[in-house]
Amino acid sequence: MSKGWVRVVSMFLVMLGGCGKESENIPNVFVQYSVTVQEFNIKAVNRVLLVPGHGVKGLMIVATGSGYVAFDRCSSVSPQSACAVEPDDNGITATDQCTGAKYLLTDGTPQKAPAVRSLKMYTTSFRGGQVINVSN
């Protein structure tokens, strides 16, 4: 009977030890934002438009050549930190300024540790061929 309790306690401690920063998720918040293609083209830098005040830490809307994708600027490494992910000058990646993690701007996948999870992606669509809608 004693060995059974040791196993149960050991398994509990292993499971408890597995909970940490890796299990932190980017919070779910309501997102509904629209921008005209013309405004996007004027304001975007290196095909990336930063939109403060939406999502958790703001939005990044990226022109991919075949359409648009949108991500929350909240890092998947440390969602509770004050840092927002910043697009790099190359227009291909974005960097978490607090941890150095890098993400690919075409799909949000991690490119450099300590990131192991992708950025939170939002749905994008066109309205009338001239308005980019971002929502969840």
C-alpha cells in the first residue's frame, strides 16, 4: 500500500512540475477591426501595419502577396509581460523584445527560441474587395 501512495504522489509532482510558463496562453479577447486597402498601403511599413488598442497587445496585419494575415502582438513566450512583438526591418520576422524570440510573419510560427508556440492568429477577410476585416 505504501508503494501505491508513493507512485500517486510521484505522478502528481511530475504533473505539477510540468505547469509553468510553457502552459501560459495568450488571453482570448474580442477582436473586430477593419481597414481599407488604401489606408493599409499608406500606413504599413515593410508590408506590416501595427494597430494599437485591439487584441491583447495590438495587431500586426501583414500583406503576404496572396492576401493578408493578422496576429496579436502578444508574445507566446511570456503573455503577461509588458513587451509587444515588434516586426523586424526585413518584413519577414517579428521579435519579442523581452525574450529575443522570433516569429515568421507569414504564419506566426516560431523561428528562434525560446518560442515554441505560434503567435495568436486572427481571421482576415475582404469586404467589397477594398476593406480588410480582422476578427476572431
